[in-house]
Amino acid sequence: MPYVHMQLTREGVTVEQKEWLIKGVTDLLVQVLNKNPATTFVVIEEVETDNWGIAGMTMTKYRRQEQASAQNSMN
């Protein structure tokens, strides 16, 4: 009975994309480990970017810096 817990930043992932992720992860477990899809659980948890850290800062701040850097590169 596999249980997969996937965490994503809350940045506009659609219901359709979540369905694809759930199906893809389930199919992978069936193909690789011969698991029963009826007893394979996939949970997607969305985390606010202010609650997700990277490079010592929140994802919100990191994304802003990345955008500013990309804009400066274009100028």
C-alpha cells in the first residue's frame, strides 16, 4: 500500500495538472514495483511560498530576486 506525499509551492497548479501528477505517480509505482493502483495513495500538499525556503530566504523573496535579475540581464 504505497503512500506518496508530494509538496508543491502554491503557484497556480491546476486541478488538471494535479490529476496528471497523481496518475503519473500511480502508473510509475504500478510499472516499477507492480503495485495495485487501487491501494496506491498520492497526496498533494500545496505550501505558500512564504512558508517554503530556498537559499536562506522565502520562495516569495527568491522568486522576486530571480525576476529582477532576469530583467536586469535583458537591459
